[in-house]
Amino acid sequence: MSPKSSQSSIAALVDLLLDEEPGIRAVAVDHLVRLGEAAVSELKRAADGDDARLRLRAREVLGRIAADRVAAELRVLAAKPEFDLEEACLLLARLEKPDLDGRKITARLDELSRRLAARLAKAGDFDARARALGQVIAKDGGFGGNTKAYYDPRNSYLDEVLERKVGIPISLTALYILVGRRSGLSLRGVGMPLHFLLSYEDGGQSTLIDPFRDGNLTTRENCRALLAGQRHSFREDYLKPVSDRDLFRRMLANLVHIYNEKKDAARLTRLLGIVSALQGGKS
């Protein structure tokens, strides 16, 4: 097929976005998304055109193509032996907002870290340093667990957590890690079932922090009681720290569950491809 005929075929697919039959439109969308970058120029033409319906539908397809592009970047990152949690969280946020400016997110993390560093400079002992995270992020920053809409997918995207100041245990744990490590704290996620936690270690001492509950310190006994309240058994290995890769894998698992319930096939396909790449990489 010549470049000219190829472009005319793509233009014909774009025109089908106006078809009155939903099934035909769906087929056109599917073909255009699979074409990816090859269809972008024609879609942009339609997105800037005079027909309001075509503009809207072309922009939706462009959004899906851009999201697939970001998903490909995430798959590459996920497959690397060395896993970068911050880069992964930024790319995950861009799955929903491909044009998102990651510099604004890192600037906000830097700001929170500067506040934490100032508090840590005044912290006397281990417990005071451990509590400093919750004081800066939860008490002063206003971040907390989203108890009203726990299964809102926005709770899993870093940009939304920073903007709305609510999240679920695992996304808040990621936030605490990204802020705390900037200030030199040794932090790792703890993959307890049903309720993700944070481990802080320093000078041979360690403690558990609950980012979902205002960064309060918690204990093994509290964890056992929490699981018992949910009719879940307790094992000591539930409180072992996990790798950043495993933390991110569980974050994706939460989103897979949510989008499966919503029957959102496009998002499921992207996420499952990233999960597969994570499983292929080292922990």
C-alpha cells in the first residue's frame, strides 16, 4: 500500500467516527488505536476541524493512542533490573493524563521533603524522627485516607493524591516513601494483606507507620487486630518489607480490580501488559 493510499484509508477511518451505527464507530476506533502513531496526523486534523462531534471523538482516540504510548514506556521501565518507583508513579499518572507535566509533581515532592528535613533537624530520638513523616504529610499537609470513596481509581494516581490530598494505604505509602527518602530516611513498603504499611529503619531500630491513618506509628499487635477485624488470618511474614517493584505491582493489582469491576477493557489491557513486564523483571 502506497503512503498516499494508506493516508486516505486512515482518513476514511477517521470519517467513520461520525457514523450513526455505534458498532461501526467502535470498529473504526479499534483500527485507529491499533494504527497508533500512523493515525495521529489525520486524527489531529479532525480534532482541530469544524465538526464538534468529530473533534470530540478524534480527541478521545488521540487520548487512547497517547495512553498506549505511555504504557509502552512503563513496560520498558518495569522490565529493567533496577526499578525506579518515582518514575513508575509518574508514568502511571500519565496513563490517564499523557500531557501531565511531571515537573510539577516532583516540585511538590521536593517541597514536602524540605519541610520534613526542617522537622527532622529538630527531632531528637528515633520515635520523633518516625513521627515526623506523619506530622509533615498528614497533620501539616492535610493528606489522609479516602474513607468515603476508597475504590475511586484516582486514589492510585500520584498527581491526584497530591491534588486531592486523599489516597488509599498503598498510594499514601508511596507518597511517604518518595518524600521521606529525599530527606535521607530509610523507608520501605510493608505488603500486609488488606492494608499496606510503611517500615522505617534507623540505627538498628525499626517501626511500622500507617500512612492511611495520619502517619501514626503502629505495632504488630495492632496489625493482628486489624486483620482479625476483617476475618483475615495473621502471619509474621505479612510485616516483612517488600521491594519497590512489589509495591508498584500491588498498586497495579488494585487498579486492575477496579477496572475489571467497571469492565473497562482498554485500561485493563494496558495495565495487564505492565504487570506482565513487572513479573519479568527482577525484584
